[in-house]
Amino acid sequence: MDLNTRGRYAVMAMADLAKHGAEGALPLSAIAERQQISLAYLEQIFVKLRRAGLVESARGRAGGYRLGRPACAISVAEVMAAAEEDTRMTRCGGERAKPCLPGQRCLTHGLWDALGEQIAAFLESVTLQEVIDGIPPSKIASRSLARAFPQQPFAPGAE
């Protein structure tokens, strides 16, 4: 996974908006200042977030941005996808795709692919509300793993 600043900054800015935007629209300059992110870079990110429907813009004196849905209904994965952040672990997918090997998959492709699926499931399971509420990542990870690998009743001799 090649997590770049665009994805991280998108999540940081959306969490800031969720935390501080209850009173109304927030100017990007306030988010940029609190999160120490370049305003110009944040503007580029928010174009993508607005296109995805994750934020709404308001014009005028009290203008700025507000969440497009409640924070409890927006996953971190949605924010990352809107920011065009690739969470794949394999090198043979995404924008900068390189083949594993000529005509075949590399020996570790399955490992990295499975890890990428776990990362995607984890990010899908975390909402912006949980981020701003400070839910411990270990609790979220446990919940995510429980969903991915539901307990099966033990049957002796069954394999």
C-alpha cells in the first residue's frame, strides 16, 4: 500500500469537519489552519470529496463546507476512495500498476492481496464519528475481524 498525503489529509480534514462543523459550514481555511494542511492542497481534495457527495458547499458570508451525511454514516474507506487513495497492497493493481511477473502472479501475491482486503474491510468498518469519538483502534479492529471471520461452531473431525 502506498498511502500518500492526499488520503491521510482527506481523512484528517473530514474528521475536523465532523468535529467542528455542528454549528454550520466551516471555511476550508479554518480546517487547514487547525490541521496544518496547505489550503491549496485542501481545496483540491475537497473538490473530490464534493463530487463524491461526502461534503456540501455553502456560499456567502457564512459559507464553507459541511458534511454531506452524518459522520456516523461516512466510512473512512469512502473518504479514501473519494480522495482517490489506493489501499491495495499488491503492485499489480492501481494507477501505478506493475506486473507481478511476466505471464504469472508473484509468489507472495495472495499474501499481499489478502492483507489489502483486510485493510479495506477495516477502513470500511470505521466511521468518521468513531474517529472523532476516539474509539480505540483495537476495538474497531476486533469488530472488523469478527465480521471478516465469523465464529463457526466447532465440529470434531470436520476439516
